[in-house]
Amino acid sequence: MNLNPQLRTMIDSNPQLREMMQNPDSLRQFSSPEMMQKMATLQQSLFPQNRNTTSNLGAGGLSGTNQSYGSTGCLSTV
């Protein structure tokens, strides 16, 4: 599998996750429409402020916002 380094590290460090990701039945279950809907519902319940972020994303990230780093070094959106 060609995976990004962060996902590869997660899979390598967790034998149960590695086994699950190599099991065709598990992958089939995770990609079913019912499971995808359940995961989307869970994500919306955990992160309600992110419901409309896809409409704000452009090719370079968030479009239509000015971002700057204040004196504290924290990113602020204007």
C-alpha cells in the first residue's frame, strides 16, 4: 500500500489496525454507504462548526478569509 507517512506510522504501530486494513471484509464494511453516512453523522456531531467548511475551501485552502499571525504567534482569521 502506498500511504502517507502519518497513516503508515499509525498502521505500523498498531497491529490490530494493520490487520483490519488488510482484511477485505473490513474494508468493504467501511466503504459501504450506510457506514459512510454513520461516519459523516458522527463527524458532524463531534465537530458541528465544520458542517459548511467544504463550501469555503478553495484550491489553496480557505478562500475569502485573511489569515495572520498575531503577537502571540497564534493564527487568527480576520
